[in-house]
Amino acid sequence: MSSAFLEIIELPNGDFALQKADEDGDALVTITFSKDAKEFLKEHNVTVAKSMINAGIQTVGVISKQIAESDIEEEFRTVH
């Protein structure tokens, strides 16, 4: 991703979106709660959406690290 800054916004329809802070393009992730979930969570829907997005970002970090380590291992396996 080109931007180091991301922001979570609440959309007019009540969904939550993660987007690059300096761009107006499509959201990277959108979270939609069902009517039942909204009724259950009430004002806590913001906290749950932030937690879901945070977990996703952490997982992407782990995957990125694994890919980087895999690329390094590949370099050392190459024999000419």
C-alpha cells in the first residue's frame, strides 16, 4: 500500500470502511453488520468494527513477514 496512514470511517448506511487517509478511492475493507447484530451491539458496533479491522491488519503483518522470510530463504537456496 502506498499510504502509511489508514482511517476507519462510518459510511452513511451504517457500514464501516477502512480506507487510505489521503485518497478518495474505494475502501480497502468494508464491514456490514446485520440488523440483528446492530440491535445486539447497539453503540458498541464501532468498537467491534475497530477490533475486526485491527485483527485483519495484524494478520496481514504476520503474512507479510512470512512472505518476506520465505523470499530470503529462497535467495539462500539458489545454487549457481
